[in-house]
Amino acid sequence: MGRIATAAIVSLWVIPVSVLVNRIVPDPYMDEIFHIPQAQKYCNGDFMSWDPMITTPPGLYYLSLVHVAALLPSKYVLQLASSFPEACSTAVLRSVNGVLAVLCSIIVYEIITHLRPALDDRKATLFAAVLALYPLHWFFTFLYYTDVASLTAVLAMYLACLKKKYLFSALLGAMSVVIRQTNIIWMLFVACSGVIDITMAHQKDSVEVDNSKASNKGTNLSALNTSVNVSSNLKRRKSRGNSKANQHIFYPPNASSASPTLGSFDIFDLTFVS
């Protein structure tokens, strides 16, 4: 739900401001005079020509081809463009960054919720919307520059690394470098972050294994002590039983004591009879 809310909030200003910018500035502006003609050459299928004034790789232009191809059926139905090159207008190429800005806000939301899981959706959505209003990012959202695409690719690479999808993160990192070559620094940063995460996870697993071994040893020792105590108790009970039995044994009188003796009354009787 938070992703949809974030995308809706960001779209509330991306769409109207994009329409306003295209009405006020319909022609290429500033560095767009280099990027837009180059992208239009790619739309015409001319992949061999290159403007030497462009200092970034052609990653943004390939993304633009995918974007235009996705919009072409609707443009053909609405009779806004009858061919692929005609669909690569200035407004359409600028809309690439508008779509990427919305996607970037969703990625920011995912990063926030991953790093701060205790944060509720409302606050995470608010934070993502505020970050989407960052001045440099907000300004280049409405022009055909590489900034928004570069930032989106870098953040997507970082998010994939946080979710331990390292292969996908590497692919996104390669794409970010194709968009802007300076992203190799951020790719190195994310790679180091992934190495640290893997190392810490390995250490945690080893500690858990050691703890389990220690607990097993403790259990075995306690069981051994219990058995020793039981055996000692049995021996004590047995010895006590033997001592009690010895106390109850009746020893008969000796033979000498068993022979009859004449008492005083017997002698008196014999005297009286005689």
C-alpha cells in the first residue's frame, strides 16, 4: 500500500509540471541540445553516429528506446505518431525521466522500510516523498538528462544488495555505469557493502554453530553428572540397607548357656521330696 501511495503522491506533481514545462519550453534546453538529437538518431536506427560533445555512455538512449516502444501502440491508436522515429519527440523523451522519477521514489520507499522496519507506512511514504523533492533531482525530472536515470539505477542496485540479491545488484550496477561512467564509484561502494554483509553473516553462523556445540557439550556433561549421582545414590542406599539388615540378625545363645542349671527353687523341691 505504501508503494502505491508514494507513486501516487509523486505523480501528482510530476505529471502537471511536465505538461507545464513542455508547453513553456517545447524545444531542447541547455544540454538537451546534445542528448535529444542523439536519442532521435537511435530512434532512426542510426547507432553508429555519436556526438563528441556528449561525455556520458548511451545507456539513457537505450532506455528511451524501450520507453518509446512501450508508448508507440497507444500513440498509433491515438494517431499521435505513425512511426517509431516520429514518436521520439522532445516531450516523449523527457517523459522517460518522469517515469523514472516515480520509480525512484518507490525504490527510496523500499530502502527506507528495509533499513527502518519499525517505521510505519505513513512515515516511510512521507520520507520518500520529501526525498523526491530534492532540488537537483526534482529539477532534472522534467528535462532529458542522465541524472534521474543514473540515480534510479544506483538506488536499485543498492536495494538489491540490501535484499541479498547480489547477481541482480551486479546487473543493475553495470546498467548504472552504462548510463553514467562515474557510477563505478557507487558500484564499488555497494560491492563493499555486500562483502561486509556476507562476512558478518558468516561470522554469525559460525558463532551459532559454536554455541550449539557448547550447549550439546553442556547437555552431555549434565547427563553424565546425573548418571553418576544416580549410581552413587544407589550405592549409598545399598550400603544403608546392608547395615540395617545386620542390625536385625538374631544370634542364638551358646551351647553352654543353653544347658539347664539348677536354681534355688529346684534344690528346695528336691529336699522336700526326699
